[in-house]
Amino acid sequence: HGTTMDDKERVERIVEELKLSDVQLRKVMQLLDDEMNKGLCKGTNPNAAIKMFPTYVRSIPDGTEEGNYLALDLGGTNFRVLLIRLNGSEVSMRSKIFLVPNFIMTGTAEELFDHIAECISKFMHEEGIADQKLPLGFTFSFPCKQEGLARARLSQWTKGFKVSGVEGEDIVRLLHEAIERRDDIDVECVAVINDTVGAQISCAHEDRNCQIGLILGTGSNACYMEQLDKVETWDGDERAPRQVIINTEWGAFGDNGVLDFIRTQYDQELDAKFSVNPGKQLYEKMMSGMYLGELARLYLERLVNEGLLFEGQSSDLLSTPGRFYTKYISEIESDKRDDFKNTKSVLEYDLGIENYSNADCHYVQYVCSLVSSRAAHLASCGCAVLLNRVARPSVTIAVDGSLYRFHPKFGDIMEQKVSQLVNKGLKFKIMLSHDGSGKGAALVAAVACRIR
Ligand code: ADP
């Protein structure tokens, strides 16, 4: 099975739609900026795809925060309970990861919050702090309409969660009720934040230019510091500082159809057949960890079916939806030029494909790199839009999430593309945030306790 020029052309014809030109990317930016304005305006917000939720976080930490705090981190792969000690610039933490079993991810509100309360109790007993009354910061990374720092109504579940009785409810109330149902701990949730805000705040603790938080993990989202004058939907305190962090919930960009000009047949198939929330989170589905592997798999499957890969022979594993993990993309793209070590290992050991040629390895790499570059380019559009909105000469973007952290080229591609897309004269830095969901929640909780 040799590679003829024809095969190359046929592959190219199938995957070409994944390449976005700068003209297309600039159009994406314009649309995103328009949608963000709609989200911030009172009249247009109810129908806006991007909700632009004000977070009630009004300032970044000043480094004087201190004390012991509990934090919860719920929002994707793991559920964690943390104990964080803040002392000026020193932060220490202990944490424990708990599983959220599948039946709880798709069960009832009471089951979910009883489970959370039980995990908090277990953790506090193990740490010997069950007798203390500690303030808690809750990093809850789903779209919420906040009515205060400690009041957050879930608008809709994303990222594979589907617990009944939570949408439309205040998750702090649900948590407090579950804590009250058991009487072995005394914990008060004083702040709810999103993981984007956690990343921004924890990074801002060291770098005061940090005005943007970005997540590229299971899902994708971003937040940024906005001027109150631009936030028509703000109904909180009007005093200084006249700014507030906006949780954009940009994952929902495109849900009204504006991204259809770049969405492919396979974006549509993934949305309709693979995801549990068809029609929702369409921008997120083009650029986050939960979906990129499946997207690559759909293209590979097409190439197999056209007889362009593996002599037309797939494997059971490669034919199984969800079975081509996003981390394979990182592994495959980590191969040195034309040394197919990781690619072969994924094909053979992870996917059970026995007959493959070097040309096959090359095409597999090519598909992976197109899927991840498109994701990085779309994320770059979002960052450039936020940098233009913040419009400060020098801004740091805090990033968290396994896709960004572990993909070998995502960061470099983004730096390059954001530089091309952002308004002239604006300088930026992208910085990995560490433990944002824990440290950020504790820092916000500390500020919340101080101002009460
Ligand atoms: P979360 O966003 O749920 O808090 P993570 O930031 O760890 O958690 O993101 C998990 C997502 O990252 C999963 O969807 C997974 O597919 C993806 N992922 C995990 N490891 C890698 C990797 N090495 N390369 C790319 N993506 C990865």
C-alpha cells in the first residue's frame, strides 16, 4: 500500500476544512466581541448565547490575606476538598481527591450534595479539624448566575453532568442544607467562584497584571476584569473599585448558529451523537479536552472508511466513540519529526491496530495536529478579544487545564496566533496557573470574610 499523490490529495481534501485562515479567525473575533456586548447589555442579555456573568469578585488579592480556609473544587474530572493556609505571600495546602461516581453525576441534587458534604466531613476528620468552624470557598465550574459572592444559581449543567433539581437553584443553599442534614461539621460557604476566576486570582496573587483567566481542560471558559460602566447587567455595589470580574461562559459561543460557517460535518456529528448536551457549548466542543480526541477519531474513521488509512481496516477500539482520548493527541504530537515512537505505541498498544505503515503514522499525526491547532487558534481568538477589551499595555493571562498543560504545542501556537490577532501595542504574557481552584477560592473567601 504505497502513498500515491492521489491519496495525499484525497486526505487533504477531507481535512482541509479544519484549517482556519486569519480572515476566518478575525471574523470569529468580531462575532465573539459582538456576542460579549450582547451578554453585558440588560436588554439583550436574556437572549445572548454568552452570558457574561458578573462574579462579584471586584479586586485582585493584595497579598495581605491570611487564615485557614476550606475549598471545594467541583467542575469536571475530579472533586477535591482542600485546606488552605494563607499567610501573606505564603500559601500551603492539603487536599484530597474524591471520585464523583457516575450515578451521582446523573442522579439527584440531594444525592450530589449529600455526597459533597460527606466528603467534606471525611476530609475534616482525617485532618483533625472537624471541630473547627472554617469559612469555605467553593470553586463550582459550571455556568452560574450569581446574585452575590455566596449566591449562585446554576443556569445549566455542562461537561457531562446531568443532576436533576439543581438547574435554577442556588448551589450554596443546596450545600448548606446538605451540611445541616448531617450534624458533625460546621462549615459556611462564603464565596462561590468559577475555575477561570480561581486561575486568575491565584495568579494575580503573584502578578498584579493578571487580568484574564483561561481554562482549557475538560471544557473551555474565560474570565476577565471589566469596568463597571460597561456592565449594564450589574446590580450590585456601585462604589469603587468600579470593576468586576466577568465570567464570560464563552463555551456557549456559537449556540445561536453564528459559528456554523466554520463548523464541519464532524463537529455536528460529535455534538449530535457523542455529547449529552446537543446544540449547546458549540465553541467549547471545538476546543476542549472532553471533545478533541473524539473529533480526531471521527476524521481518522473517515480516512479508514475511504481506504486512506490502515488499508481500510479499523480496530474495535478505534471504532468505539470516546475511545480515542485527547491525551493521545498530545502523545502523538510529541513525536520528533518522522520518529513515530509514540504514534506507533498509541496505534498498537492503545488501539490494537496491527497493520500500519509510516505513511499511516504520518496521516494520524497530521489529523491530530490539525484538530489541536484549530482548537489553539480558536482559543487565541478568544484571548485576543479579551486583551482588546482589557486594553492595558501589559496583561498576563492565567491558564489552567490539562489540555493546555500537557499538549506539546498548544502554548506556542497560542502565543504566536494571539500576537498576530491582538490590537497593535498590547503586550501579553501567558502564565500557567497552579492550584487555582484551591488557592483562588481561599483567597476570595479571605477577602469575603474581611469585608463582612
Ligand atoms: P478539569 O478541566 O475537569 O478540571 P483537567 O484540566 O485535568 O480537569 O482536564 C481534563 C481534560 O483534559 C480531559 O478531557 C482530558 O481528555 C484532557 N487531558 C488529560 N490529559 C491530557 C493530555 N496529556 N493532553 C491533552 N489533554 C489531556
